[in-house]
Amino acid sequence: MSENPLSSIMGRDMAVDLGTANTLVYVRGRGIVLNEPSVVAVNVKDGRPLAVGLEAKRMIGRTPAHIQAIRPLKDGVIADFDICEKMLRYFIHRVHQRRFAKPRLVICVPSGITGVEQRAVQEAAEYAGARKPAYIIESPWPRPSGPACRCRSPPAT
Amino acid sequence: MAAAIGAGLPVQEPTGNMIVDIGGGTSEVAVISLGGIVASQSVRVGGDELDDAIVQFIKKEYSLALGERTAEEVKIALGSAWPLEEELHAEIRGRDLVTGLPKTIVTTTEEIREAIEEPVASIVDAVKVTLDKTPPELAADIMEQGIVLAGGGALLHGLSHRLEHETGMPIVLAPNPLHCVAIGSGQALEEFEALKGVLFSSNPQA
């Protein structure tokens, strides 16, 4: 499938590398169009984001009481769902600029994360304006190790 | 997986490829053959952990409180996993925990290397554990082609020397370590219809 005439209305397909440190967005046919730190600065009074990405990163450790610079991802998984969704929404809109675009989204997650954590990424993407379902690239094989398994095994940790 | 595609590895071929992706929060090691993962290991140690180790070390040695951003800058400038040809030093600024006043100290690459030794060692261990789980045929392939490093952590000075020394395998740095994963997922997107069944799991099972 090359250029679908609907794609300009529906929004182009995008791939997102939602990283702990940086988020990268790849648009089909255009390559990497966005590379920004995964940081959101929010106004705690009304919960609205003030800055996202590089601008927000400069605010880390330099904020007054009413502003919080948050890194919504920790250890490769979502630590703050709402903020993460806001960040994704902002990035999707920056790439698309069309308000009603619902792009098909492929999103990358670390292979060691649990099903619940993966589900959170998927839902964050869908709430942020991705066409359902948001696709997750992950490695489909059973994981014998990882925090989820360790706490179920008898030895104390 | 996406990192391996992005690094340009022949993932669909019946040969072993090993990719080490060191990200901000996690490091992943995987051996890939025929489009699937054969052996893998994921540890929750990444760039953030290194920053944190630097903060703790400076606090302990100099009683100096460092910011997250400063620690990251120190890591990028001075962080290393193997002795450098020319050891560097730099001034860093923070808040003295004893007097409570701002203070500047001079630190060296040796010190920072010592500070981040533990997280670096756990990344190296993850690579070793994965190699241990790799079937012999594939291990031989990897021996020939080398281990590919990707992700921001791959830019840590001397990491390839360290891994080479510890595993005895040749190490290759991916051409665009920071962009590998995005390029890889992008390529999966370009061939969406073909790869749909293989790559994506839209219904994760817990």
C-alpha cells in the first residue's frame, strides 16, 4: 500500500519510540520527524501542561512551587498515566497539526514489561488520539524472569 | 526487536544476531534469528540509573548535592566504562550538604567510572547471561558478526571495550544508536501489512 487517499484525512501512520529519556516519532514516508525529551511541565493549579519536550527538560530542578516538571516514564514503563497521555497528544498534534486526525500508531515498548504495563501504553496512545487499536511492538515470547514473576516465587526478595 | 531492525541487522535470516539496547530506563539484550527472539534478557538499568549512581557517589565522597540534569551532563562528559587513553577532569557545581552553600568541585573520569561501575556491571552481566542462554549455532554466528550496541547508553565511552574484554566477542556500534528503535518501528510501519502478524501484539496477555 503506497499512498492511501484517505491517509491525509485520517492522518498518516506513525511509529513512536516512547522512551524513558527521549520520545521519537517516525512518520510513514517521511522518516523521523520529532526527537524530544520525555518531559512535561505542568501547572499544578489547573493541571494544564505548560511545556513539553526540550523546553520542559530545561525546567527540571528549576521550578517554582506551582510548576512541576515531570518525567512520565520510569524504567521504560508509564509511571504517570495522565501526563504521559498529554505528552503523546502533544507530540501527535505537533506532527499532524490537524485536530481531527486519528493516525494509526505503532508504539514500541521494552520487551521485559508486564501485560498490565503494556496495556497502559496502549491505552495512553488511544486516549491521546491514536486510531484504535494502537499497535504495540514487543517481543512475543514468555518471560521467565522479571519483577512480576519474582514476587510470585517462594524465596523472599 | 525494533532496535535490531533499525540497526539494519538481517533479522529475517537464519543467522544469529545479538543486539544490546541500552535505553534511559531499561537495557535489553536479545538474540534474534528468523524474525524471532531466541534468547533475551531485560534489566531495569539504563541511563537514569547511571545518573543516579553519580549523584550518590558525589554525595558520599564530597557531600555535594547534585541535580539530575547536572548528573546527566557529567555522565555524558566524563562517564566511561573502561580506562581512557587520556583521563579527563572537570568542574561540577552543586550544593554543599555540610554548609548548605553552593560549591564547585573537580572530579575525574576515574572517579566517575568508579561511581557507575555497579550499573555498568549489571548491563555486562545481562549480556553474559544472554550469551549463556544462546544455542551454540547462534553463538557461533554472533562470534563472527559481533554484538551490536544501540540506544543512548551505547554512547558511554569505553563500553564497547569493556564488553569486548568481558565477553571476548567483537562489538559493533549501531550507525545511529539513538534513532535505532524509532527507525526500526518505522520500518515495521512501512511494511505494516506484511509484518502485522509477526510483530504486533494488540492483545497483550498478562
